[in-house]
Amino acid sequence: MDKTLDVSNLSPGTQVYKWTIDKKIAQGDFSYIYVCNGISNMSNHKQFALKCESAHSPLQMLKVEAFVLQKISKRNSRHFCDIEDIGKFQSIHYIVMHMIGRALVDYMKTSSNGMISVNCALSVGIQIIEALEDLHNCGYIHRDLKPSNICFGRQDRGELGKLYLLSFGISRRYLDSKNQMRKPRDHVEFRGTVRYASLSCHQLQELSRKDDLESAFYVLIEMITGQLPWKGLPDGATVARVKQMSRQPPGVTQLLKAPCPTEELRELINLIDSYNYFTTPDYANMYNILRRAMRRNPQPEHPYDWEQGGTNVLCDL
């Protein structure tokens, strides 16, 4: 008979297959992340992150995440965690990954007014789009891009400037078995987070690569300005109206307020808005737009604000 472990409260010393639980460090709606110890055949690391969910969970999001990460790992992608182990132990589905550093949202919360210096934010934006390009090239869209799903490397590995994209539990394959675009469904449920959701998401339309990029744009603006114009609004419909109004004056002025590089960021959102479900995004053009904005700003790209010597040192991992 299948034994049951309380996935939400694994005590120190609990064994999940060959991995020994140390402590819990994070949790979501259905999944939990623990520090664990174990012997790896693939690295010299001794501590790892174990993400798990109950095998009886109705959504089984971790299975989707494991599948996506396995697919990406075969492509030598730039911004994804290395996997040590994937499996089921008693009543738990789990993924064991290399430990990484803090989330972008943590850096934003501890910075001055939630703002990150312009060229740091633009450089992070480039890395976000790189991660999405790699994910899209594997045939998947993320559907829940937000600062809490973006992390950076660890100081002890000299990776404070390297971005990692996380949380693929509601990702969706947009290509079929023949690597052709799947036909969009006529109506879908809302997927993602209201603050960063695309206009198509609010309209309950099938999401595509352009929608991940629109979410990335909102994250970029929030990094630079510290706050999106629709923060704190009472419901998704109101948020959607403000997002729509932000495309034209006077709404766009409120969205792209100082210190935004207005010219380039208007060009970027216009490019994203020009895409449809089937469009293959011009990632190279997006990088060029953001690089151009960085060249017009006297601040250097590196070090990042949270790296030693950065213009706004937030914390020391």
C-alpha cells in the first residue's frame, strides 16, 4: 500500500528516495521547495533544491514542469536549472535541481522604491528574452512569467548576474508532434498572474509566444519604474482596460514614465503588439532595441545592482 508523506511539512532528516531533507525554503499553491542533501553522480555539489508535490494533487503541475525541464536540458539552454533527479517516492512527485540564488522579486522589494537601475534592468530584460527564446525553440510557452519566477545565480559560484527561468507547471506546448503550430482554441481559461498577464490572456484567447514577451515587457517596466499603473486595481477587467489604454496617450506616458528610455520601449511594445498567434518573434530585433537603449544611458551594464560594486547593492547572498 502506498505510504503517505505530508508534502507540505517534510521534517529535517526525512528521506525522499536518496535525498535527505534539510529545511523548507519556499512554497506555492500546490508545490513545496526544500533544501536537501545527497550524493550526486553529475556534480560535486552536496546541497540541492527539491521541488515536490503530492501525487494526489488534482493538477499534477510538477509532471509538466519535469517534462519541460527534461526537454530543455537536451538543448544546452542558457537560463535553466540543471536537473539531478526526477521521480516519485511514496506519495510524492519530486524534481531535484541545483541550488540557485534569490528571485528577482526579492531584489525589487529590497531596492529603493522597488526600482532597479535602468541599464541593469535592460540587461536583465535581455536575459529574460533569451530564456524565453530558448523555451520557445523547444516548443513551449511559459504562460506565467513574473519576477518571482525569475532567479539569479549564487555568489559562491560567481553567478549573481546569471538569470534562471523557473516554474513551468502551467507551460503549454504550442507545437504538435510534427512541430507545426497547434490550432488555437476558440476559448480558454485565464492562465497566469493578473499583473503581468497579456491582453490576449485577459480576453481568454489562446496564448502564444507573443504573450510571454508581453509579460516580459511588463516585468521590465516594473523593474525600471518600481510600479505598474494597474497595481492595486480591484479586478482583472479593470486591469485589462488600463493595459489597453497604456498603448496610446495619455496612458502610455503613465506606463513609460521616467526613467524609462521611452523611444526604445515604445518601439519594443509596438513590435510585440504587431505579432499574432502564429508569428515567430524577431528576438534579435528585441535585443538590438534594448542594447540601443543601453548605449544611450551613461550607466554601465555591469555590475548588476546586487553584485559587489553595483550602483544599488541590495543584499549579499
